[in-house]
Amino acid sequence: MAKSNEMRVKVISVGEIEVVGANGFQKRILEGKIEGEYPEDFAFEFQKDKCALLDDVLEDTYVTIYYNVR
């Protein structure tokens, strides 16, 4: 069972949509940083129809990412 989590990150970069394979599978990467006492960088992969969620995200802004750990 997947557990849902959330993380507030400062956006470092938003990648372009990549098409992988012959079936047209799409993915897009958001790189972000958690600030605080122990800063850490993270990369989140958005797939298929979720790629469009990053269209209006700007660098150096803060977003809350909701993700599942499988």
C-alpha cells in the first residue's frame, strides 16, 4: 500500500517534457531544495498527465509536493 506524504520545497528547476519509448510515455523532472538546518536537494518525476501540473511553476518559488512512496 502506498503512503502519501508532502514536502515543501524551493524550486531549483523544472525540466522539459521528455517522451520515452515508442509508446509516447511522458515524464518531467522538478528539482527542489528543502531549506533549514539540514538542506537537501530532491528530484521529483511527474508522469503522463501530471506533467502539465508544472507548466505554471517558476524557479525560486516554493511549492508543496504531494508524493507516494511505493
